[in-house]
Amino acid sequence: MTFTNWENRSVIVTGGTRGIGHGIAGLFASRGAAVLLTGRDGTTAAGIAAELARTTGGRVAGIGVDLREPEAIERMAAEAVRLHGGIDVLCANAGIFPEKPLREMTAADVDEVLDVNLRGSVLSVRACLPAMEAAGRGRIVLTSSITGPVTGYTGWSHYGASKAGQLGFLRGAALETAPYGITVNAVLPGNVRTEGLGALGEEYLRGMTASIPVGRLGETSDIAHAVLFLASDEAAFITGQTLVVDGGQTLPESLDALAPPRS
């Protein structure tokens, strides 16, 4: 069996300067893909890209993109074509998760989360379609979450709505793009050890670790390898699907379910 040759495949990773996106960008670069990563700050994105290029030996560029601005997203797609000759893979990963109780939530709070997480994903896909359609192939992988599509969490109802919305979008998008050899899928991470998760504190991390059957938090590499598979040639017959990557976090109906069986 011949496995995907990533040499010179053009990959865009939104939100690639930190966390899961950084892990995804690094894995693709280490496999030989030409990667364009984005972040809100162009200087930071360029610096992260240069460091990844140094550590992986791959071709990595970084640009600033505010996903709330449609024109910036179009420039992102155009830059990938200019630098790397096309777009083979879009990893629509960028997202924000500010905590806000529903009673305190403002319209602006809702708009900010939906604009980045949901609208930004939709517009990123739209911007990349011309290059993929012209090539007659493409892979789109959305970073959703277990929060919203599968579970809920107090303080993140607007985040959950944005992540569930991504899955409604991907099913329609998968149907529209299938005739062009393009697939659209999503990964749903559980709790993954990132800068953002670490900021929630040690008590939060201990509680979350205790709820995961495999006994540890996820690592960015766990998500990155799932994305790599969905973006591969081997996944050509998979579209409109979701892959939960959570160490079994969504399996137990309560913490009691993780206790040893009673004799």
C-alpha cells in the first residue's frame, strides 16, 4: 500500500501559532508539506513559522489573519496559492473560548465567538474552494469540539453553539464539494494540554484528568495525527464525518462509572 506523500502539498492551518493549531502545523511540516499558518498578529505568526521551519526542516510561512474580516481570509487563500502553488488542505482550526455565564452574556460576546469560530470557518472554506476545485481534489478538516456537539459546560454556551454549528455546516459543505474531489470532515477534541487550558488552573486540570478514562489529558499531537489522517489520500472515501479524539472522556455517564467494578 502506498501512503500519502506530503512533499510539496500545500496546507493552510488557521490559528497555527499556538495550541492545537501549532501541533497540526508542525506535524504537516515535519512530513514535508508546505505550510501556511495564520494568527491574528502577523509578526507573531511569522516568528512561529520560522521556528517551526527550523525545528522540522520544512517549508513554513506565517501571516496575520483576522477571521472576522472576509477580505483578510481571501488574502490568506491567495497567499497560499502564491507561495505554494495551490491549496491541497485547509485545517480550519482557529477558535476562541472566552468564559461568560449566560446571564452576563452580551450580544457582542455572542457575536465575537460566532464570528471567529463559525463564520470564520465557513468563510475560510469558501475562500479555498476555487483552488481546490481547479485541482480536482482537496481536504478540509474543521477543528470542532466535544463541547457543543456532544457535551455542555457552564460558561461556554456560546462556544458550544459555535462548535455545534460547524458540524451543521460541514454536512452541507461535504455534499456541495464532493463532486470536485473535495472532502470535508471534523475532529472533536476533548481536553487537550494547551496554553489556553493551562490558564484555567491546576484544580480544573486535575478534575478534567480524573474524568478521562485513559488517565491523561490529550496532547496536541493526538489531535494533529487525527487531522493528518483525515487530510490524507487514505481518507478519500470519508466525508461529512466527525472524529471524536477525547481519550474516552464522553463515554462515562458519571465519574462513578470510572470506578472499578464491584465484585
